[in-house]
Amino acid sequence: MPFLIFSQDDLLAEIDVDSIQNNYTIATFKGLKIVNFESTKLVAKKELTLVVSHRFGSIENGFDSFFGLDDAVTRLNFIYGITDGFNISVSRSSFQKIYESAIKYRIARQSENGFPFTLVGYHSLFINTALEKDNLPKLEFKHRLGYTTQLLISRKLNTNLSVELAPTYFHDNYVTIDSQDNSQFAIGLGGRYKLGKRWSLNMDYGWHWNRAENSPFKNPLSFGVDLETGGHVFQMHFTNAQAMNTNGFLGQATGDWSDGNIYFGFNLSRVF
Amino acid sequence: MDKKNIILMYAILIVLFDCTNASENDLIDQTEVSESVTYIQDVQPIINNNCIVCHTNPPENGAPMPLLTYDNVKDAVENRGLINRISSQDLSFLMPFGGPRLPQNLIDTIIQWEADGLLEE
């Protein structure tokens, strides 16, 4: 019995030491994504995380497609931590059969009496394998490619509220709308409000700066909740974008909140 | 691999492929649609390239009906809203499912086919 008591003291002492040495702000975001946008969280060194995402079809079709269950798109995303501050990822999405690979790295970290923001860089390259030469006779491999470059700036304002700003440049080598610039700019706005020990309310919005006037696509707006269970973060949300890659949800969101044309979705992340 | 190698790899990839600026009009054939559109000549190739992966017989991946024959396709245009499904901008309603939307010239071909009376040949 005395031994057990002693060992508990020991653990408590370690916790104290740790919190004195490290004054970095922790848990700004609990998921690797806010809803659609990348958060400033990274995967730890030598850890592999799988994020499985689904976006169902439009809920406005009701029971005909069981509120979108029949029309789901899926993305499997593996993220590996080379170091605590440098991650690589590969993913495949059933939305236009897109393969994507990305790097994500931390530039600066918010700390209690130090730098006020966490800065993270994110770059990705994708290949759209759904484009068909039969339909587009002059299609070449380069037309399948697209790029994203993003700076993620986050700040945990207090225990409960974290916010993020994400200036984004993205380029699609092929766009369907003839008057749309292939190079596109957007600003992402996101936040997380903690409602309890295990759950929080999340939202993000993508403000596209140079969308073509006749474009049928909309800015993506999403609301959701994060639910933490042991080893999992479960994010459930409503969004008007069905695509899950950055170029997809910023450039090709088709839903519309004003007429109920929105999609239910979730991101489930599992650390191995 | 360390950080520098990976950043270098990405830089090389981006330089290698470079950015191009293409849109739908750049990649389609700009030929005029023939006098009158027929199933054998114009429609069947579009259906075969895009639809019969799932709309085969028996249909796969939850597709409700085949699109293998002239009668199948005619029925889908007349009774199943095929033209609405392929021309929708709502990605969760659009066919082929998951996108991308067919190039507009191919959609127009099928609309023209209906207007011409759904001729077989």
C-alpha cells in the first residue's frame, strides 16, 4: 500500500514539472480538420493517423435517397508524422477519383508569454483520375493536376474558443467553367468552441475571391460538432460542399444553405 | 527522408508538371453536331464511355436499370429523367455519380437527340 501511494505522488510530480517547462498552448484544435479546412493540429512523430471522411448526398431529397445516404462520397486519408512538426499525407477520394498528397509543417507555435499565433504551412498536389479522354479528346496528363498552398494561422483565445484564418492559393490545371481563372484565391475562416470536456462546436467558411460570375459553385459553409472518444475524434457536420479536397470544397461546392441543399458528413480519425 | 528532401520533391514535381490553364472548351473537339443525331452514330458512344460501367445488365453499384440497348436508353430519356440527371449542377444528383459532369457538348448531343425524335439510326 505505501508503495502505491508513493508511485502516485511520483506521477503528480511529473505532471507539475511538465507544465512548468512547456508553456506552449495545447489543444487549439482537437481534429486535424476543423470541418473542411485543415486545422493547425499535426500528427505526432512516428504516428500514423487514418481519417475516414464521408459526405452524404443532399438531405433535401428526403426519404427517396434516405437524406443522402445513397449518394455518399468517401475519402481515405493517411497522415504520417515524420516529426512532431512535419507531416506527410496521401489520400484517395471518390469525388472525381482524386488522389492527393500533401505536406504540412509547423512554422511557429502559440505559447503563453511568447508568440501569439500558431502558424502552419500546407501544400498539396492532386491528380483527378475521373477525367476521360473519350469525353475530352485533347486531355493530357497535366490537365488532371491541381495544387494547393495554404497558410494556417490559429489562435486559442481562451480555454473554450479557438479561431483560425487560412489564406489559400489554389490552382486547377483544368476547370469546367470556361470563364473561371485556373488560379484561385480564397480565405478560410474557422473556429472551435468547446462546450464540454469531450465535445465542441466547429464551423468554417471559405471565402472565394475570384469565382467566375456565371459559376454555379458556392462558397463552402459548414457547422459541426467534435466528439472525442478514446483514440478517436469523431466530427459530424452539415456542409454545402460534397468534395473533401481543398480545391474541391473551395472551387466546386454546389450545395446551398438557403434552399436546404446541404450535405451531412463526418470525419472519423483514428491514430495507430 | 528528411524535410528538405520532401520539400525538394514537391518543388520538382510542381516545376515538372508546371501549371497550365485549360478549361472545357480547350479540350473538346469543336466539330458541329451532325444534321440529325442518332443513337448508333452519336449517343451510344457517350453512353458506352460513361454509363455502362454501372448501368450494365445486371446493373452494378446500386444503379437501378441497364443502359445497354437502344430501348434501355430511350426509356431512360423518356421516363427516368436521364437528361436531368446528366445536366444537373447538384453533384449529389448528377450522373455519372461523383462527377465530373460530362462536357456540355456531349450533354447537348443527347438533348438534340431527344429533340430530333430519339432516332436509332
